[in-house]
Amino acid sequence: MVARVVVAAPSSGSGKTTVATGLMAAFTEAGLAVSPHKVGPDYIDPGYHSLATGRPGRNLDAYLCGPDLVAPLFAHGSAGCDLAIVEGVMGLYDGASGQGELASTAHVAKLLRAPVVLVVDASSQSRSVAALVHGFASWDPEVRVGGVILNKVGSERHEELLREALDSSGVPVLGALRRAPQVRAPSRHLGLVPVAERRAEALASVGALASQVRDGCDLEAVLALARGAAPLSGAGWDPCGAFPSPAPSRNRGLRPRTPASALRASSSNAGRAEISTPDGPKSPVVAVAGGAAFSFSYAEHAELLAAAGAEVVTFDPLHDEELPPGTRGLVIGGGFPEVYAPELSANEPLRKAVAELAASGAPVAAECAGLLYLARELDGKPMCGVLDATARMSERLTLGYREAVAVSDSVLAGVGTRMRGHEFHRTVVEPGAGAAPAWGLHAPERRVEGFVQRGVHASYLHTHWAAEPGIARRFVERCKA
């Protein structure tokens, strides 16, 4: 059983990411194998978690994947580790709008039978902190708030007042952190700037967080709390066993991004060839966009593609002028193409290769950032031109969970396939849907969205394929065909 603890807060902005990432880094530096997790659909925080631990940051979303998959996905990600740290989302009890506790941090903590460390922004209070902590600790008797970490403490005297107030609360203080500008990460229109865009600075920030948490927190007490988590039964999620029928016998697995200097195949052949080996059947190459412009992805997607028989190869559209040799399918996830529109547009050879691959009928799955990249233009800069649509930045934030049903047959799903997804963007695509839309959405308003044409499936909707693993199998089978 993996020791585990959930890092939560009364509200967003209290310092969950600071404390969770600092704890991950401090315990990793102490020699523990730490498994990092994030509640909800966030893609950016897991990048910092991965930097702190050296392991993939994984999401636990009871809305996208369903409550029954939370514990198995957790067990899959934390296998072989000494400690798992789960960063919460929003306030402890904030869940999917209008659906009670569903997908809240408290809900996930109960599903994992894990104790909670409450991070409190103490910058503007003293004795009132006791009432706040008491309220959160007593609200749901099934949620065990096992300790408090005080954040943004102003002085030694301020800390003394806070600790005195909490003495009678029954919730121990596990740490107190002073304000530390050097550990702040820059933000912009969708939150923190991803690690992929500032790796050197992010490494320094994570190191500073580890030092701050090590100096200000009782790590032994946090570890003891995590080791006191209730037993968690059940097998871990297995990508090879996730399909409704046995997975292909040949699994080539994952391959890191091929350096641009090694990519010599003509882009006109990108969608034609198939990698073969003398000791097994052919495995189609599925190219997955990465790098600073396309840093949003769930680790389970690549694992499912590999389990379905694909060879997964990452590439960077900002720098690589060709698709990986033998590419038979393309996955372009989320990210920030709007920030890098001039650079993406300047890489004309790759834009042409993507357009030719799509024109060949090869499977192409694009979501959010990928949708923008496939458009004719983004903020006036030429993109791949696969879709007869234009994209631009907007002042309006589109954010929230969505109920979706596939309204067109595609390389990802047959008509009628139901999925839960998430939208998070400040861009607009016009038109918002093609002649064959990708999804019909039911909330917050009824509308169709996205594009299906030939082998292309492009949409704003972020989905988690672990909830419907047949998506990966269907995609890979189309690549083979």
C-alpha cells in the first residue's frame, strides 16, 4: 500500500501548488520515490510535479473518468513508489457545477481513503484561522483533515498567534511558510506558464520550493500522516488490459522525440510507410506533438496508443521541420499555439507535411491547441490549412466540464459515443463546427462543435481516453488500415 496524502485548501490561490510541489521535491531529495497526482483536468501543475519528482504527473478526475476509475488510475501511477502526493483543485469541497461533491478534492480524497493536509492562506488573519479550519474539518465526517500548513505567514509573531489559535482545534499544524517571491511562477491568460516554456527557471523555482518546505514543514509528521492512510484495495489500471478485447500481441511502446537532425524522410512520405521489425508484425508510427506550444497531454493517452499496438513518437512543431519517419497517425493535444503563432507559422515545411498527411486520409486527432494549428490561420498567421476555419484570441474565457455525444463517425468514435470532456480556452474558431461536427454538447447550452473530415477529428473538447479506451484502439486500427 502506497502512503498517500491529499494537499487541499479552502479556495484557489491559497498555495496548494506551492506546498504540493515543494513537498514532492523535498521528499524526492530525501530519497523517496514520490508519485505526483493532480485532482481535476489541469495540465500545467502536473508539469511542475514531474519536474519535482522525475515521474509523470497524473490527473485524477472523477468527472472525466468516473469515480470508479480514480483508485485504479492512482494505483497505476503510484506503483512501486514510497509516497504519493495528490494536489487538489479549487476549494476542498468545490466540485463539478451543480453536481454536489462530484470531482471535488474531498470526493477524490474519500475515493483514495487518504488524509488531507489543508493549506491556509494566513496573510490576513490570526485567531479566525481556527474557525476556518474547524469548519472545513467538521463539514464532512468522511473527510479526514489530518493537518494544516499555514502559508504566507508574515512574521514569527504572526506564526505564534496562528499556532495559539489552532491549539484547541484538534488539527495539528504541520508547517508554516513565509512569503517567498523567489518561488513564484509567472502566470498568464490560462494560469501558470508551463514548465516546457521555462525549464531552467522552473528547476530553480522547484529547488527553492523544496528548500522552503523543508525549512518550514515537519516532513516526518507529513510522512507519518500519509502512512496512516486507510487500506486501499483493488487492482491498478492497466493500459494493456483496458480494451474490451485482448490487445494486439505486438507493443512497440513509447519512443522519445526524434531530433530534427535525424528526420530525413520526405514529408510527402510521412503518411505512407509503416515501421516493421524482423521479430514481429508491423507497428504504425503515431506522432504526438510536444514541446513548448503543445505541452498539454495525459500520460495515459500515449500508454493506451502503445498498448493498442502503435509506436508513439513525440516531435516538436516549433523546431522539427518533418514528421517522424513512417508517421501513419497524428495526435495534437492542448497547449499554447496562440503564444507561438509566429514561430509555428514560420515552420512552413512542417505545416505542409501535416496538411499532406491529413489530405492522405491518415488519422489525425486534434484537441484545443491542435484545432487551432489545423485551422487556416491563427491571429492572422498562416497555420496548416487543414480546416476551412480561422482562429483568434478572445477576451472571453470558456471553461467547464461538458457532456458530449459523437454526432459524426470519426477515427476516434462512432456516432452516439458518449464522453465527458472539459473546455478551457480564450480563443474562438470561426466557424465553430464543420459540415460534419465532432460533438454535440448538452451543457451549459446545447450546440454542436468541432470538425470531422476524412481522417481528421478536431475539437476544443479535452477528453480522457482512459474513460473510453476504445478510442485509442479505434485510432490505431485506422492507422494500420
